[in-house]
Amino acid sequence: MKNNEPLRVVIAETSVIIRSGISTMLKRIPDLNIRPVEVTSIEALHDCLRAHTPDILIINPVLGGWFDINKFKEEKSPHTKCISLVYSVIDNTLLKNYDDNISVYDDIDILYHKITKLRNLSDDDEDSEQEALSQREKEIIVCVVKGMTNKEIAEKLYLSIHTVITHRRNIARKLQIHSPSGLTIYAIVNKLVELQDIS
């Protein structure tokens, strides 16, 4: 992600003073184009997630009684970096599954360093996911882009149809791309196919 690209940050906190204060600080961070969205409850957070996936979630860990960070990452938004917003005494072992934490006492410099660190981790995650594709998965992407059916792919690569379907499911999970047109764009951008190879 480049510095001039908008960074979607959701701030989930019940206190309007704390929520709007963090939002104001985020907007003032130099060299980052941050688009903060403020939510006041778990329900509002779920509504917000239906509209778009944030790059970073800053959340009070006791929002809604206790925020289940593991469930959120597993079910709702595995690629969102999560920062706990701490302004009361909390057992640090309960914060271990967050990517980082901030305090109401942190200044703009601390926020800048934490957000840029998480943003760089996010870029690394995207690169490592690309590298995580096996050679066989790349071959299957090329076949899909060329318009081949699962049966045709299985015959060409000497696989069972079930194995092809499993590979396609893994590709969709790794890349978060669920359509042949999305895979076509991915394949062109990552030089798996040439433009003239696509029918």
C-alpha cells in the first residue's frame, strides 16, 4: 500500500470524546491519508463491516462487554490489523491477540509509528500470500483464466476433478478472489499469463 492511498481505519469506542479525539489525531498524522470511521457499538461495527473492510480496527477491548478478537479475525475480517484502545487497567495477557495497542496518552508520533508498522506488515502479508501459491495452484489459475472447465483442467494436469476443486477453493481463500474475472486480473498483474493468451 502506498502512502497516498487512503487507509480505512475504524474506531470502535462508546465514549464520543475518546472516539472523536482519536479520529482527529488520525486525520492530523502527516504523510498518511487516513479515512477514519467512528462506530459506537458491536452492532454498528458489524454494519460497518458489511459496507467495507477496514485496513485497521482500533477498538476498546471491553466494547460490548468483551470484544472477541479471535472470532473477529477468524470470521469477520482476517486481514484487518487490530489495535486495542486501552485507557483503563486491563490484564495484558488478554491483549496478546491484538496486533498492537494504543493508549489515550499516546501522541501523534506514537500513532504514526504504530500505524506505519502495521501497514508495512500488511504489505508483507500480501506478498507472502502471493508466494504461498504452489506451482500447481498457479497452473490452475492459468487454466481458469483460459476458460477451461474443472473437467478440462483435471484432464490437462492429470488430476481428479475433486483435487481441482480443492485447489480452486484454496486459491480463493489465499487470494480472497472468488470470480474468474478477478483471477484474470490477478494473473495479468502477476505475469502468470500474457494478455494475448486470454480468449
